[in-house]
Amino acid sequence: MILVLGLSHHTAPVTLRERFAFAEARVPATLAQLRESGLVDEVVILSTCNRVELYVATSLEPRQAFEELHQFLVKIHDYRDPITDEIYKLAEPQSVEHLFRVASGLESMVLGETEILGQLKKAYDLALQHNHTGGLLNKAFQRAFNVAKQIRTETNIQRGATSVAAVAVELAEKIFSSLDDRHVMVIGAGDTSEKAARALLSRGAKSVLVSNRSYERAEALAKELGGRAVGFDSWADEFRKIDIVISSTSAPHYVIDRAKLAPLMALRDNAPLLLVDIAVPRDIDPEVNFLDNVYLYNVDDLQAIASDYLKQRKDELAKCEAIIHDKAQGLLGARRPAKPGTNSRPAFGHK
């Protein structure tokens, strides 16, 4: 029987999750310990910033297996405070459906994200290389990867960005088609603007300039991003080469207005310019929208786009759930379902 025991962002704050996280170097020894204990016949450990989960195949009765796995997890991390509801315990068929949901991004903080699939594949491959998986988990994980692919191709659950930084990147790619050879300027060194700049660079942007009232902070962020710092009073001098501006200062007034931007656009031969204003109060005067080839989005615009995409993703949930249920039943086939009265409960997201 396949069981899942773990905790995630659904049930536990980061202060608790970090106490139970496994460093990658520690996983092989822990897998071996679990096998040697006789608790499990097969095991995979998934440990990410948002979840720590044990996927096991065992011949033990679920209630006993859950109790002993719980104690193992607590003991190996030397955790001595009471912990109950934070740890979820799933028996078949919920355990298999949960695996499929995780692989498909349905249990993720950002619904439908794809990073978790790579993390799950890596966790499985590590266990496989050390001979800690067998017939049950091999079939379950391979089917989970196939289900994730099917959901990605047959539904829109992964369509569209759901964070401000990701939306900024998506808008940039729509305006410029490709971000190769595009130059980015960050005005103000806030956390969200840093994430947006990193995301743009990861998609091919050529360079980044950072301007901040504190030049030291500008230098520090520019170094982190592999870019260059410029003085806060001289950023306009660099505008001829800039394609994308991310602004997030704490200025009480507009940093960029129509009167200031118009002559700068002329210097750029009116080449397209994307302005992402994530400051509150706003850094950029909405009047700049009346200039040709200027595309301005403020934080509410970005959140609205992200929310719309998130709604589209949620609308796809029923289709995803149907695929997962069908594939889980197909995998389990004629195998006997979990006995009633075990300590399992439905996977998160089930109504």
C-alpha cells in the first residue's frame, strides 16, 4: 500500500517547515534508515521550501505505519514540541491522488506552477539511484509524471502568470517578442522590482541598470543582478538605451511625468518603452500613456492581470481533478482500497 505523510504550506508555517526540511546531502542516509527500520519497503523523500513529504510503500497496517513514521520524522529532526494537525497522513486512494496533484502543481502555493514537477522528479531519481523504490512507487511516480504532462497539455491550469514579477515578464515578451538584447532599468531597489529584474534577466534581457536614492544600495543590488549602478539624479542620461523600466521608489511625487519623458522618447527615436510602476504612491504619471509607443502598467494593473489568470486556472480545477481521479483509479486497479477507520483524510483542495 502507498502512504503519504508530510506537512506543507497548507498546514504549517515556514517556521515549522524549516525545522523538518531535509538538506539534499542528508536524504540518502535517511532513506536508508527508513528501509533498515522495517517500516517501509520503498520510500521517496520530497523536501522543498513549501513541503516535506514521505512517500512510502509498506505492508504495515496504515494506522501503525502512520504512527511510527510520525515518530521517525519527529525524532530524526529532534523536534520535541507537540505536533498533530500540521502533519497530514494519506492512505490509498488519497495518497496516490495527492502525488498526482503535487506533480501537476495543484498543491502548490502558485496554482499550476511547474517547478514542483522538476523537484519531484529529482527526489524520485535520488531514491531510485539508491535502490529505495520498487514496483509500487516506480509505477506511481511514472504515472504521476504522465498525469502532469496530460494536465499541462489538456487544460489551461498553467496558463498565465500569477505574480507581479511574472506578469511584468509576460508583458515584456508580448511587447518586444523577445527579450534578447533588451536593456532594463530599475529605479528604486525594492524587493518586488528586484524579483522582476531577475525574472527579465532569466528570460534573456541583456543588461540591467539600478538607480536608487541610496547609491550604496543601488551598487549592492546591481552587483547581485550582474548590472551597473547609476546616480539617482542622472538615470535620465541612460534612457537612450533603455527598453524596460521598473520603478518602485518611496517618493511622494511622480519620478517620471509626461513633460520629462517626452524629450527622452525623442532621443530614443520613439522605440517601444515598457514602464512597470509598482510603487505606492505611484512613481509614474498616468499621462505618459498618451505618448506614442509608451506602455505603462501600475501595480493594480499587474495584480488584475494576475488575478484574472488565477481565476482562469481555478476554473480548470474540475477538469484536472477528473483526470487525476481517473488515472489514480486506473493505477490502483483491482487492488484493495484502504480500510475504513485509518488516520487518513482527503488531499487538500478536495471539497
